[in-house]
Amino acid sequence: MTKDLAGFTTFGLGGPAGNLRIAETRDDLIEFSREHALSLTGRPDADVLFIGGGSNLLISDAGFDGDVCVVATEGVTMTETSETETRVTAEAGENWDEFVAFTLGCGLSGLEALSGIPGSVGATPIQNVGAYGTEVAELITSVEVFDRLAGQVRQLSAVELEFGYRTSALKRAQQRTGAAQFLVLSVTFDLQRSPDSLPVRYAQLASALDVEIGESVPASLVRTSVISLRRSKGMVLDIDDHDTWSAGSFFTNPIVADPDELPAEAPRYPVTDPLTGATIEGRTKTSAAWLIEHAGFAKGFSVGQGRASLSTKHTLALTNRGQAATGDVLELARAVVGGVNERFGIVLEPEPTFIACSL
């Protein structure tokens, strides 16, 4: 069946798909994947698109000329692994924020700082989703995938996933070949049975909570504060607020080898290993939002007819003002990338996955 893909993305953008299937069970997912197996020659996967929550996709106005599978699987299981820890496995199609709320409601802490993020559970390990000082890499113990090249289900440990800043072995494999070799079936987390949050690590969140960095507070309070902060930046989905018609943060925070490359007043943050927490020497992270703003792009900046603009609440989000086409977002992104590069000599890297389009 032919169906417009805009309704499956938080951007509200994307043309038609030639053939669309909704996979509501794990068997549906595996069957679709077997039908579209990868060959040993590494055939590019130009004819297959998997969609979860659609919160990290920018799809061409021309749509996708091939088969599309929407991952809609659901289910959560829990196993107590120690006196203080519970192992939780969620199917890939589970709504991420609803899953976070569920874990907190069960008296489990760890995911509270990742509240309010749109999308599905299955997408989180691919991107190593993170916010307010927490990354999923810290809490994921394993990911069950269907390997479309080997034609079998595999269990990948956290070590095998090779997490990095907004990346993983899953994402890098797809970038190398242009094909989704590993289809996430479920994700397993180890969470603490505690009413208290992980130590607060992010300055803005600590300020909102009126605590010092490193303190713990009720996890439910962190969730409330994080959602409030995200909403103030237009980062909580709201059909009536065009600032939320986006893919969230459109650019990753740049990591540089030489901090002297940065302006003296630019923010500087250590880069840490997501699994060990150890600081990675010789790497410094800075703020993409700061670079955008200081390159002259204010909140609400737009190009052309203004159908796409930077959010009026946060310069890191590119938004659909209701009538935009994908081409409008791309034009805006090119303007921002070019301006930051001209001003600071730093090339911003987009965070969303581009489908049948590019910068």
C-alpha cells in the first residue's frame, strides 16, 4: 500500500512509501527481515526502511521508493538479579518515554534523566541516546538483534555495542554499508531498585533541582524537572506547538582534539567513556547551540519563505512551522552549517538519519 511517511515522523515530513508494513510482533519483524536479507556482497539497503518512533528521521519529499517496516512491537519483562538491581527487557517498538515512566512507577531508577525523549526503545542503543548527564550506554546490558547478513538472532553485550558519543557499533555498521544490518528486537537494562535518582551530573538540572552536582534526589522529581526543562526548549512533543515539530537536537555537540581551536569563551566539557565514566584525554566537547548562536543565528531564524526555522525556544532544533517541506529544512541546515564553519572553522554534524536526501 502507498502511504505518506510524514505521519510516522516527529518532523511531520516525508513523501510516500511504495509498500508499508506494520510489524506488531517479533515474528513479523523477523519475517520482514528475512524477506529483505542482506547479501554477502554488502548490497546497499536502498529498498528497505525501518521506522520506530520516527523521532530521528528526515525523509525526502519524494518519499521512499521501497519497502517500509514500522516497528510496533510491545512488551516488557523484569527479573530481579540482586537485592538492589532489576533487569528489564523492553521490545523495540515500546514508546521510550512511556517505558521510562513505567520503570519509575515500578520503583526502579536510572532512566529518569532521559524522560520526555520522543521515539522508541529500539532506537536508543543505535544512537546511544543521552540527555542531562545520562546515556543509555551506562544502563544497557545487552541488545537482542536480528542480523540480516547472518540471518539469525544475536545477543550483543554492552561491550560488543562499542558505545560512543551519540553512536554505537550498530550505527557505524549502517553508516559503512548504507544498510541496516542489525535490526533491534529488544533492549535489556539493569536498573536500581531505589526511589532515589542517579547522582545529578548536569549543571542546569542541578540548578533546577536546587542541589549540588553529585547529589541524588527522588527519581520522580528528576523526571518532573527534566520534562519541564525539555518543554521550555520545545523538546516535548505537542501537536499545537510547532517548536516541537522537529527531530530534537539537529546537530551533535562537536568534539575537538585541540581545545585551542575553540573561541576562548566557548563552553568546554570533558569527553567521557560511556561505559566506564573515565575521561578521554585529548578530546574536548563544546556546545553546538553556543556555536550556532554566536555565529549569528538567533532563535526563530529562518530562510526562504520561513516554512522551516530554528525553534523559537532553542537554537539546536530545526523545526517545521506547519507547511514546510523537507527541502526547506535542508536549506536551513545548510545555512547554519555554512555559517558556523565560516565563523569558527568547525563543521557541525547532523544527528538525524537522512533518508533519500542529504546536506
